[in-house]
Amino acid sequence: MELSEDRLRLCLRVAIGSTAGMLLAKGMNWNFGVFFTVYPMLLLGMVPVLNRLVALQFIGSSLLTSLEIMLLPGLLSHWPPAYTVAVFVLFLARFFLMAKGPLMLFGATGCVSLSIMLHFASYRQFDLMDMAMSNITASVLAVAVAYLLYALLPNTEPPQARALPEKGASLIRHQALLGAIVATLSFVVFQTVDLADSLSAQVATVLVLFPMSFAGSVQSGRQRCTGTLLGCGLGMLFQLLLYDHYHHLLLLMPAFWVCAMLFARVHAKEGLPGVGFAGLTTIGILFGQYVTPEHDLVYSALYRMSSLTVAVLLTLCCVYLVHRLLNLFPATRCCEREVFKPASPAV
């Protein structure tokens, strides 16, 4: 299927935006390069239009998450039960916003950034202040780059707005609790087990919850595993082609742009986040976080494939069990037809 002109411009905006973020992070030798590569993908790939409300939600979510991550570990890390309850409340608030709809972007980006930062905060070698400032800087830069690219590559036709489905109170409670409980269980596991290099698996356990239904999570999990396998394979291929030169920016940038453009094209053809977007975030994490003199991209890619597959399977088991548990109570019971209808993780 041939891409329309607007779809092609979407691909170019995603590829150029994420490459610009990576160039800034690597060129300035900033830590937490994953923020600078993934955030432009989220903003340019998942949001059909850029306006003031979108920009405020994106930056506001980053500011709030950074404040939480600077305060929470220092106050409650020595008391695991209270720490876990606080994390549950933070996830619950964000999934509730996603279930309601109008502030879905604020909730979704908050879930992703909170998941990433909680993972990094588990290890003493990461400075919380540096991480918070990198998160805020990456968000502001992502918005600035997005505005610039929309000015240079505007849509020729106004995007079609998707109507938000009407939901009952019990369904909203069901979806918010489902996401918060499973995300908190993921947090507990990654706090308990030493999985320092499993950032992608941690993020995947949250991303598969975005459809907020079991059938939607199964579909999202399958697409995420497929996209991850393709992204890791393409990343390893480019490392083999570059061989000992994969740390040189002048060679690394074109390689990353080609990878981003390929997966952005798949994403544009799908229309909604699926295999293409999973591949995008995969190369964003691989190139942004693991392409350093201290890391071997091949090892990171192979480890990412295995850890993510296991993480997604365990997450889906938890989603099914929590869904069945919530349906035992009238206040959180929802129609089987509504829950098991596949949903798209649109933001």
C-alpha cells in the first residue's frame, strides 16, 4: 500500500525528530539518552495533531514525574510496603486519566516515564537529580522539535479526530484498577530481582496495558514482541555493518535514521500503534541507551529479546487474573463484550 503525502510526512517527522534527539544526547554527552530518542517518537508518532493542550500535557507530565521521582525514593525506599502503595496510587491516577479519555496523553506519557525512572532509581549508580533534569530537558526539546517539524512538514489535510467511546463508571474503575495493579506488580518484581539491563522489559510491561482490556493487551503484547524482534534484528545488522565504527556519530546517525524511517513507515501503514511503533521504541532504547563504548549492541539486543518475551507473557497472565478478580465485584464489573473487544493503544 502506497503512503499518502501526509503519512509520508509523518514518517519523516518521526525519523528526523528522534534522530535529532539522539544527536543532541550523544553530541552533548548527556546521560539517559533513551529519553531523547523515545520522547519524540511518542509525541510525533502517537498524537495525530500538535497543539497547546498536547504540549502542556506532555511537558506537565514530565515535570510531575520528575518531582515524584526526586521525592519518593528518598522518603519511602527504606519502607517497601509504603513505597509500593505510593507507586500504586501514582499509577492508578494516571490509568484513571487514560480511562476517562480527555487527558489520555498526560496519563500515558506519565506511565511510560514513571516506569523508566522507577527502574533507573532502583540502582545507586544513577543520580536522581540528573535523571529528573534529563527527563524534563528531553520533554521540552521533544516539544520544540515537534513544533519545528510540523512547521517544516505540515499536514496537507486536517487530521480526522477520533471520537472517545462512552464508558460506564464500573468500566472506568475496572480499567484504571487493572492497569494500576499490574503495573505495580511489575514494579515490585523489578525492585526485587536484579535486572539492571532490563529497561525495555520494564517499559513493555506497562505499554501492553494501554489498551486496558485483556484482549487488547494480548494483541498489543503480540505486536510488541514482533516489533522488538524486528527492531533488535535491524539494530544488530547495522552494528555488523558498522563493525568497530558504530560509536562514530557521523556513521551512527544515518544508521539510526534509516531504522527509524523503516519502522515509521510500518507504523504509518498500520494507522495505530502496533508492530511498527514497537520497533521504533526498540531501536530508540537500543541506540539511545546502549550504544556506548561500555555496551555491546549485539548482547543488549539478544538480552532484550529474551527478557521482553518473558516479561510480556507474565504480564498477560497477570492481566487475565486481575481482570477475572475485578469482575467478581459489582463496582468494578464490566461487560465481557466490552473487555474482550480488542482495543487500540491510541494516545
